[in-house]
Amino acid sequence: HITMITRSYQRFMLTACVCISSQWTVKSLQLGSGLSPLPAPSSALLSQLQKELKQNDINNGWELGTAVSTLEGIRSRCGSSPTTTETDTPLSLLHDFHDSQTGLCSEGVWHNAMLGIALVKSSQLLQTNNQSPELATHYQEWAKRLATNLYTLNYRPGFGFVKRTLSGIWEASTNEGSSASQDGQPEFYAPNESVGTCNANAAAVVFLSLLSEICVDEDNEGGDGNAADCEVSHMLENCAATFTRQYFDTKAGRFRYQRRVGDDEKEEQGDGEPITTKPFRAVDQAMAILACSRILKLINDNAVDNDNNNTVDNMVDNQRDAVQQRRYIETRTMATMTAESLMDDFGYGMYATEGINPPVNTIGAVGVSAPKLSPDAVLDPDKLITTRNSWHDSIVCFTILASKMCSGGESPRGLIQFLARDYGIVANPDDKGSVGATRQLLLSHNVLKELDALQKPPVKPRNSYSCTQAVWNAVQRTQGEVDAKQGNKPIPGFVDFDAGFRAFQEETCTSTRVDNGGTAMLSNVATDYPNVRLWANTETAAWLLMDANDFQF
């Protein structure tokens, strides 16, 4: 974990080695080439698993059962729109969540990475609980196929993952009459091969690093000859190196929101927009710290495995060890500097201590500039949403808890309590609005005081996003691990939130038919957005299973 000993660090330039093996080309025919569609598990197998999870009082059994049901719901949405069938292409951007040949759920990086995390964690937990080994193996194979095709589609050597690439599998959002236009935001689905984002690249690093733990390297003696196994370590090595090199800003000491192709050249030659004028988001810092923690964990674990239980600090025997040791120190420095920025510049440290001055979700827009940035280092505020919301704050909270970033008077318990207060997970008996009892137990998307100030009577129901509730579920599970000094005393509202979240899932999820009979459940986007969309489900499945132990070493 990241130990915050002092808040003063020497800022120096960091480098990473990047291997570019060949000229990059994208051909949709490369995706899933020669592979048969992965068969779906039988409905009897899924029914038996859900029955066992309910009967055997398995730790986090509800989370695992809900994630598995969501994964099967995602799988079922292959050619499920009114205009497509299972064998038709292109698939609908809005309604079709899965391509059985490639394992992809879309053409973007974030959703596929979240799906991959959910698949790996489901496989691990099923094996740990000695349940349904057939399904565990199936999810592992799905995850490997997904990783290979996501890397083929969206990874650019020396740059990282771009936002979205046309695959030929899904319809183009620019086509007249595309399903994306029905949602009122076709730009959300538009291909963009010149820009990458920090949170998506970080999520990809987390996914591939988790996958690497359950894969057998073909190069090792006893490998099973599966090319997907030996590719995982190669893909992870490349994307981890490009992520830290492309997104960490050595001048600001934090991770950038975006990188454009050619930014490196501009930075070196002094041409174009200075890199420090890019916006910085709290959620990017949080996801970057999680990605760095995964890199550090793997380096440390490999050092222990290969060097008679010595730690990474003692790896000096050969050239590879020296390279790994340098990479370890550089990555740890990046993570520590970013944690410092998150607690100080974004304000989460003071907020966790006093709960008075709210943190900011974005630095680099007018009105929320950090003291370390000059007045000129800002962007047009119309290009950013600068207000807080619970999605950003919940992911940051999970990272702070999982990385044990609080120090001195900063309290992880205080951080949780103040966020619960601001977003209203504690039911208020004096609330006479139209909000139902279940709604009161969820995190509102907006800070309640800001929300109420903008509304005129009658007050509209609070809007709560399903994926945010899943992140807060991860916070809830992590809190008990870091709050031992408090005797693991319940935090007000946590028990109520758990009941509210489960009731919300049962009342709002959409039932969908799965292959071989049976049903699965898919989450709606939000209480005031009662539509099934991909992101609400990939994120929910991933956050329900992510654990603080995944990021500690």
C-alpha cells in the first residue's frame, strides 16, 4: 500500500521503456479470427449456483450472485435489438452488449475493461468458494478472449488505448438512423482514434493485471499452448508502460485526463498547447493509483516468487531485476505524488478531517484552479462539468481506503461519514418530499444541498445511478478492513444503504432471457433514467466484486 510518511517529495522526470514491435494497422477481420463463439453455460448450472449462494451463507454471496446474473444478462444481449438477430451484423450500439466471437461488449475501452474485471473476479471467487468450476473456467476463457480483442482493436503501441475504434461488428453512430441517435447522444458512441483517456487506460491495466494472475504463461514449462495465455503478460507489459509514460504529468505531479497522439512531440519541442493546461480529474487520479498499485503488487509478487522470498527492494542480482527495481521505484513515486495531490490539491485530506470545505472533482477549469497552477492554466469551463457528483467521490473514497492514504488527523471513517451526509444515504424522517423510503437509502448523484438549491417546490425525486451504488458497496466492504481501530463500529446509514441497494436492484432490474433457457437481470441506468444501458451493468458487475486486497501488497 501507499504509505503517506511526508507531504514533501522531490519532483523529477520519470521514464518508461516502450517496445514498438511493428507498424499498427486495424482490420476488423483480425478480431476473433478463426475462433468459434463461446457457448453459454446451461440454465441449470446458473440456477444451481444461485441456489448455493443463497443457501450456504457465502461471504459476499449476494454480490457474486448479482454479478454473475449481470454477466449472463450482458451475454444475452447479442442481437437482441428489434432490428438485429444473433447472426446479423452490425449490432446495435444501444441494445446489443455482447459479441460472442470476440467477447467484446462494445468498441470502447472503459466498458470492456470493467467487463473483464468482473469476469476475472467472478472466476476467482467461484474457484475460491469451490463452486461451479465449469463456470469459473468459462469466465476465464471469456476474459482472455476479451483482452486479446480489446488490445487488437484499441491499443496503439507507444500511445496506449484510444477511446473507441470502429470494428465493423457494431453499427457506426454516424449512420443515419443508428440506434445511438435514439438516445440523444450519438457523440458518446462516435469513434475517436486520436485521443485516449486516463481512467479507461487505468482500468485496462487493472483488468490485464488481474487476468495475468490466473493465466499460465506458455513460455513456462508446463504451459498449455494457449496463445491467449502467453499474450496476457505481453499486453500488460506494454499497456502498463505506455499508461505511466503517457498520462503522468511530471510537472503537475498528477495524471492527465487525456492524451492526444503527438502530445509527446509537442511537449518536447515546445509547440502547441502546454501539457499542464490539460484538466485533471479526481476520478483519473483514483483510477491511476489503483492501476499503479496493481503494477507494484505484481512486481513485488514476482520478486518474492523468484528470489527466495526477498522483496523487490533487494532485486539487484541481474539486469532484469535492476530494470524491475527501477520501474518499481518510479511507479511508486508516481502513485505517492498522485495520492499527495488527491489529498491536498483536490481537498480530500482536509475534507476527511473536518468535512467543511468540500473537495473538487476537477482541477483546470475556471473557479476550481489548484494553487500550484497559474491563472493561465485553465480551460474553457463550458468543456467541463466542474460540480461534484457521487460517482467521482465514491471511486476516490474507495481508492483512499484501499490504498490507506489517510494520515495524521485525516480519518477514513470521517471521509465516509461526510460523503454519506452530502449525498444522503441516511434516511431523514423529516423529509416530506416525494422521495420514497427506498430512494432515501441510496446515494444521490448530486450533493443534496446543491440539488435542493436549484429546485423549486415540489422537489423532484433524487436521481441515483446504479453503478454508483455498486461503487459505494465496495466502499462499504472496504471500510471494515481499514477501520479496525474503531472496532469496526457501523457507520450511520451503512446498514440502511445495504438494504436500500438490494431493494433497488430487485425493484428496478430488467429480466432478460438467456441462452439455454432461464433468466438474468440487467440494471437500469438510474432511478430517473429507467433504461437498460451497457455502462450501468459492466461497472456494477465489476465494483460489486473488487476488493481492497486486490490493490494491497
